[in-house]
Amino acid sequence: MPDPQRAAILSRITTWTTGVGGTTDADAAELTDAQLQVIRYAAGAFASSYSY
């Protein structure tokens, strides 16, 4: 994802997490990266289970 788009997304996540619960220790980049790792792992597992 392009850096300007990533920055906008992280800003929105930070705004949302602080707006919902006041202050938060959650790091938007860490939350986003963790989810992407799960999706990439699942996609890799799916792709390796099929032979074309």
C-alpha cells in the first residue's frame, strides 16, 4: 500500500481508537501489520494447498 494511503489509514484508526475509548495504548501500525500478517499467512497456505 502506498505510504500516503497507509498514513491516512493509520490516522483514521488512531482517531477511532482514541475516540471510542479515550486514551489507548494500541499502536495503529502494529494493529494493522498484525492483521496483514494473518491474511498473508492464510493466503500463502491457501495457495500452497492448490496445484494448478
